Amino acid sequence: MNEQQTKIRALLAEKQGILLVHYYARPEIQEIADVLGDSLALAQAAARSDARVIVFAGVHFMAQSAAMLSPEKTVLLPRLDAGCPLADMAGPDAVRKMRQAQPDAVFVTYINSTAEVKAESDICCTSSNAIKIVQNLPPSKKVVMLPDGNLARHAASVTGRDIAAWEGCCPIHQALTAQEVAARRREHPRAPFAAHPECRPEVLALADFVGSTSAILQFARDTKANEIIIGTEKGILTQLTKDNPEKTFIPASDALFCADMKKISLDDIERSLATLQPVITVPRDVSEAAKKALDKMLALS
């Protein structure tokens, strides 16, 4: 660790804090994480942690989820402008209107959503457990999944369920095209292609493996291939390379870069710990309703 990383670890000890870091965060932050994981692993860590302070190196909806799952803790998001365009593609008013139109449907909300939208939902999911969540719903029930349409279509394809998809998307994954993947495969004909379910259906159709970031990491460990084409945000390459130094990982596109996930720096984390700001809070009425949907998800995970 460098001097600043060491100082941050000392501050975490002093403040009785824990640093939760997503796989898409900057490499130098991943190196000093208490928990490095995908959205599901980080939500589980927030729910079970006995730390007094939770520092989140991710984006706003993740810190909101941590605050709702651990309301007695101080949850810090060092950069309040670390947002998620996908989460902003569904608002509570629109969801309420859709619920009125489909009162008997089960509303499954991706964790990449605001607290207010989660509060209008029956159950949450992540890309790690979306299939399992859908499979555990009553077969007679109509399912609405939001806000990521690509994840909804993937879940429908795998489970055979009729799922109404909200037409939101992750701009980073949505930008990856089948043509780009085909070009990479021509360059690396022996390399399997592992894709995140937020990608377009025509991209997923070309994949040898479809899964969450944690599932892609497991696939990379298990495969005998020496080269793997990766269809998700570039930040995952840090852990992929650490886990498999003998293998080569090729981004399916050079544009698979999320600026929001990279906003938080070591400077931001150090400042946040020193001041215990900015604190993420969620209004009680919203938090109580949203936490029910999160708790249902965690119970099935």
C-alpha cells in the first residue's frame, strides 16, 4: 500500500469503519477494500456488518441500499455526484401509474434503482440473483421487471416466464454492439465471450457465458481458455487479472467505461472519513417500504 492507502486504512480503524467497493471502482481503491464485490455481495455486507461507519466506493443507489439495510449506521458516499443513469430511467410516479394499470402483477426492481422506486416494488433483484428471484415467484403471477429492459428480457429467456420489461438500460452496456463483439471474436477466435445481462439481446446471443460480475469472475477462473473476451465495464479487469495472472482478458469494446463508477478517488475517501461527510440518508417512509423489497431479495439469496 502507498502512504495514502495506509492513511485511509488507519482512518477506517479509527472511525470503526468498513470500506465497501464495487468491482468497477478504481484499481487503487479496490486494493484496500474490506469487501470487494458486486451489488448483491455489497448489499449483503452492508446488512450484516457491525461497523459504525460504512464508506461506499460505488454509486448513489448502492449507498442508499446500504443506508436502508443498516439504518443505525453512518453511510458515506464520498462523491454525491456518483450517480447511475440507469437508476434515473424509472421514477416512482411512473411506477405507481403502471401498478395501477397492472394491480395483480409482481413488480421486480433491479437494485440499480432509486430508493423511491424500490419503495413501490414487491421485491428487488441483482444481476446475480434475478433468475432465482423470478423462478421463485408464483407461476400464475404476471411479472414486471424494471428498470433494465435487457436484464428483464434475459430473465424471461432463461426462465420462460412472461415478463413485461421496463425500457431502461445501462448506457455503457447498451452501447456494446454485436458488430463489435464479432470483430473481437475474429481477432481472438479461440477466446470465449463472457457478457453481463445488461447487454443487448443480440450481444447476449453471441455470448458463451452470461452472468453478473461475480459470475464472470467465476467463469474466468473455471475456463481452460487462455484468452477471454469480457462484455462488461473495464473495472472488472483488475480483479480478473489478479485472480488469473496467466490469462489474457480483452474488453469487448474500448468504450466499456463508466465515468460515474470512477468518480470516487482516494482523496475523496480520505476527506469523507476525516469529516464523516457526505452522509446518505433516506426518508423513513421510503426506507421502510424499500427495505421490505430488499429484505425479500436477501431472504432468497
